[in-house]
Amino acid sequence: MDDEAADIELLEQHLIKTSNISQRMTSILTSFDTRLIKLEKSILPLHKSTQSLTKLAENIEATLQSIDKLASDQEGVAAEEALILRGPRPNEVDNYIATVERLNASIAFNSSDLRAAKETARIVEAGVKKMCSLYTKFTGEGSSGTPPGGNAITPLPFPTALLRTLQPIIDALRRMPQPSTHPSHPGAKAIYQTLKETQKAYADIRGNWAKKCIESMGGRRIIDRVETLDGVTAGREVGLWVNGIIAVAGVEYDLMLQMSLLTTTGAVQSTYSTLLAPIGSLFTTTLSLLINLVKGNLNKHAFLALAAYEELSNARKAWGDIQSRAGRNENELKETLVALRGICLRSFPEFLLDVRGAGTKTNVELGSGIHDVTSMVVTYLQQIPQVMDAVGTALVTLGDGMWKMGEGAGKVLDKSDQDDERLIIEHFVYDVVTALLASLNSLATASKKPAQGAIFHFNNVAFLRTKLLLDPETPIDDLLGKPTQDALNSNYRTAKATYFDVNFSPLVQALGDGGGRRDVKEKMTRFFDALDEASDRHRVSKVLMDDEEGKEMLQEEVVRLVVPALKRFCDKNIQGSKGASKYMRYSPDDVERQIRGLYSY
């Protein structure tokens, strides 16, 4: 028990000590707490001041960064401006375009800063101008040099390499701001004006180059050239020339669509109209010269007018399409067609009048060859099948028989026949042929030398008949109606009979049955004198000069007419009479050889 009490007492003492220690610790901690509160009150103002300084430092740092960024941007803008003002180099076109587009895009992000946006827009405008200058330069390079020569007008291709180089520039310029797409862009109006002027310059360059090439390819010489060709060929040449110009205009339109910087309908029409102006000027001038050429000698150039009218009529739609693409109301081709139509209608009565007028010139020495009017008519009629459409249309418009100019109405056609162009052409051919036959008859009849007049008449009628009916060089025989064929055959027989009558009937008549043996000398003298006259006449006046078959048939007929009659006369009066035989200058065989010799040339 005592031990336990001692332990308890000991524990109590330790408890008291622990309690004292706890009290002292509590007192110490309370003192620390008081001191900490005082310290906190002392430090709090300093802490607040430190926060303000930290925020100020952060603001200063942000400001410095902004200043650095602004300075860097200004240095970049200055470098890009220098690049743009220098202009695009051939190997840096893509980089140049990217720079311009980047600056253009930056305008949208800095729209609040109007001054900066205007300054950037100024640089973009400068870039657009530089690209436009390069565009114009390359266009000029592709539209210069020595124009192609020759007489055929062919399209003018633009160099592929240049077009490939230009394509990125064209695409970039098309993307540049314009008032219609970027109304608020500060540089849109100036950029649009630059593009408009550049596109007009393109049209001027290509239009003048096309005109120069067309002139070099025969455009300038077309009128001189057609004067050296026959009418129909010349008219076809005019058609080829017009179609060549249409082809050039079409190719230029396609190229313009590829190279246009402004692609609206109005801009394209305006550009194409400017491009066509030099070509249209050449076109109008040349067609005016053509009209004046035809008017200057209508008979000579009648088929030039007809063939040209047919060719230009076929080209009318294509030329109209060209004009509509340019938004033009003028149509030079239509005006030319109207003029040519009037000339063609005039040509028929004037030609017929000239054919008739040839028969009144009876005071001119004829000779025996082919008269100019005969050659003219043959050449004229042989060309009709080549331009039947134009001739038929013109004659239908003129009216059947109206080419006679009041000298007698033509056949009255019913309504269905009025549209039969072929029938009206046959009527016109008949009137021309009969007018020529009448003129030839008048000239031959008025000749002071009947025998020579007969040869002249026979030669011309035979030539006309051969060239139109028997051996035509063109299908003109298909346009000879039965009345025309009958007129040719009838006049041929009459002219041939007159030729025989004047040149060889005197030989047969000299051997007539009248008189007795006492008249043999006189008959033989008359016969051989007439033969000598015929021989002398035929040495001067050739018959059927270029018709070998006709000459062979003719000499056979003359031989059959003269030689049998001479043989009968000799059998009756010369055989068995020594006195009469001395009057025979030539034997019948010699006479036959002499007759055949009349046509040996």
C-alpha cells in the first residue's frame, strides 16, 4: 500500500509540473500570437505596395512587347512595299503575287485603323499597276515581230509560253478588289480603273496586230489580186478573205476570254468592240474598194459581184455573231450585201443592152475572127452555172423579162413558176443568145465584103454553138431551153448556108448547063477564077480556126459540093476534046487537094 501511495504522490507531483509547463507554454504562444498580429499589421501596407509594383511591371513588359511587335511590323511593311514597288521579276512572280494578296488581306483585319488601311491599299494599288505593266509588256511581246505572209488569212495564235507565264498574273488580277465585289475597300475604284485601262490596252494591241497580220497575209492586196482573176474565182477569193477575217476574229475572242482581267458581260463586249475596231476599219475599206471596182466596169466584173454576193451571203450569219459578241449594232457586211445586190440587179439589163448595142457598130472593120461581143457572151454565160444561186435569186428579184428594160415583156409566169429560178435563168439565157445572134447578123449584113461577112458570121455562130451547146466547158448546156437550142441550130444552119452560098456556089454555078462547047472556055475560066478567089479569101480569113472536127466536116461538105460537079462537067465537056482540055488549070483531084488545103492551118 505504501508503495502505491508513494507512486501516486509521485505522479501528482509530475502532473503539477506538467501543468505548470503547459501554462508557461500557453503564455509564450499567446505572446507570439500578439506579436504576429502586430507584425501582420506592419507588413500589410508593404504587401499592397508590392502588388501594385508587380502589376505595373507587367504592364510595362506588355507595352514593350507591343512596341517591339509594331516596330517589327513596320519593318516588314517597309520591306514588302520595297518589293512591290520594284515590280515582279520573272522568277519571283508567285512570291510577288502572294505579297500583294497578303497585304490586301491585311486591310480587312485593320479596318478600324482607316489611316493604316489606306496606306496598305496604296501599296496594293501599286502592286496591281506593276502586274498590269508586266501583263501589257507580255501582251506586246506576243503581238509583235514579222507578220506571216502569203495570201491565205489564218488565225494568229498567242505564244503558249507567254500565255503560261501570264496565267498566274491574270488569275491574281481577277481576284483583286473592285467596287462591285468590295465596295468598302479603300483602293477598289483605283484598282478597277487600272484593270479597265489595261484591258483596253490589250484590245488595242491585239486589234492592231491582227490588222497588220491580215494586211500582210493578202488583206491589203485582195483588190489588186481579184482584178487578175476571172469573175467567179475572184468572188470566191473575196469569200475566202472574209471567212479568214471571221476566223481571226473568232480566235481573238477566245483568247480575249482567257486573258480578260474584267470578266463581266459589259467589260467583255467593250473590250471586243475595241479589238475589232482596226479589223472592222480594214474590212469596211476593202469592201468599199470592191464595190467601187465593180461599179467602175460592171460588165467585166459582173460575176465578181455575183460570186462575192453569194459568198458574203453565206458568211452573213458568222459575221453577225461576231458583231453581237461585241455588242455592236453596225454591220458592215450587211451594208455591202445591199450594195452588191443592187449592182447585181443592174448588171443583167446593162449586159443585155451592151450585147444589143454591139450590132449597131456597123462602121467598124470586122475581120473574120471571133468578135469581142461573142467572146464576152460566151465567157459570161459559161460562168452562170458556178453562181446559179446568186443569179437565180437576183433574176427572181428583178422579175422575169424585166432585164429587157421595157423592150418587150418576158413570158408571163404563173405563181408557181415565179419561184422557179432555173426557168427564169433559162429565159435570161435565151434573151442573151438571141440578142447576140441578132447583133452578129446585123454586123455581117452590114459588111462591105459579103463573102468576108459570111465567114465572120459563120465563125461566130459556130463558135457560140460549140461553146454553149456542143462542147461547153461548164454545164451551161443544162440551162439552154429548147427555144435557145433551136435558135442556135437554126442560125448555125443559116450562117453555114450563107457561107457556102457566097464562097462556093459561084464555082458550081460557073459549071452550069447553059451554053454549048463554045462556052467551055468561059465556064472553066469563071470556075478557076472563083476557086482562086476563094483560096485567096481563105488564106486571109480563116474558118473555124480552133475547131478541127468542124473543119474536117466542113471540107468534106465543100468537096462533095464542088468536086462531083467538076467531074461531071469534065466528063461531059472535056473528055475527048483536045481543044477543051487546055482550059483545065487543075484536075479534079488537084481541085480537091486545093479545097482541103483551104482548111489546113
